[in-house]
Amino acid sequence: QVQLVESGGGLVQAGGSLRLSCAASRSIFSINAMGWYRQAPGKERELVAAINSVGSTYYADSVKGRFTISRDYAKNTLYLQMNSLKPEDTAMYYCAAHEHFGRPLRGPYDYWGQGTQVTVSS
């Protein structure tokens, strides 16, 4: 079991930046993949970015070149650096993780945080 707690969301103008953090309740060395999902009102949840234990990454086409995912093993924390934000990035962002080293980077994920709201104004 691992608990995940997101932080760093907020209101920002278009073109601005935010950094989301996801603190895990224990060491993330035994966690294979960690990712960020988002869900906007009336839309399906989508995987935005993910990273595994060997540093392989996945990014949705809509965020490539603007978002960067990283994980800090010393702090047991996952980050999402979001630059050049657009109004369409507005959503609740969720941190997720799974421990299965044979499972794809894109999931499915077993552990979820409560989410942090990101709102981008035009």
C-alpha cells in the first residue's frame, strides 16, 4: 500500500507555469510506474504523463514539449512541471502509481491521490 498526496495546483494565466508534486507515504524504489492523470468536467480521465523506475517516460501528445515528469527518490516525490499552460489544461490532476514491473507504463494503476485542481485563465 502507498498513499499519494498531491499539491501545487492553483490558478494561473495562460502562458504561465505550475509545478505539481505528489508525495508518497513510503519509499518509491519499489514502485515501478508513477503518472499524472487529469480530468476536466464532462470529459474522460486521461493519462498526461508517466515515468517508470528506469526513467522511461510517456507524454500525451497534447502536452509534449510543455510538461516534464520527474521523480525524486530521496524525497519519495513525483513532480510534473507544466509550462506554457493553456486554458484547455484546466482540470483536476491526479497522481497514480503501480508496483508491477511487468505492467505497461500506461497502466493500469492501483494507487491514486485525491487530486489537485489546476485552472488556467485566458
